[in-house]
Amino acid sequence: MQEARDRVSGTVATTVLAFEQGATFFRVHDVRANREALAVAEAVLEVLVRERAGSEPPDGPVADQPRPANPQS
């Protein structure tokens, strides 16, 4: 079995996926790597939400903003 430090990329990936689905609390070993990945994910999602809505950036975190049901419309 790999050491925890050797599994960071998998943890970061699942953390970002969970964040995208609305999770707000995470238990991880490498806090820095996950915090950096979440900051990038939040910035990307804010841009996507803004572009889809045709509006200004949201005031709060993306997780608090409703997402369009059909992003293709």
C-alpha cells in the first residue's frame, strides 16, 4: 500500500469533485495541496457560472450559488 504522501493527487482529485458537487468540509492529510486545488476549482467554477449566467461575479463562494440546470441552453 502506498504511503499517504504518495496518494495526494487522488485525494486532491476527489476533493475537487466533491466540492463541485457541493461538499464544504473535507478531511485530508495534505491540507496545502487540497486548499490550493480548491482555490483553483472555485475560481474556475465562478467563471463558468458567470459566463453561463451572463452576469457579474457572485458575491460569495461558488458552492453557495445556484448552478444552471442545463448549461447548454
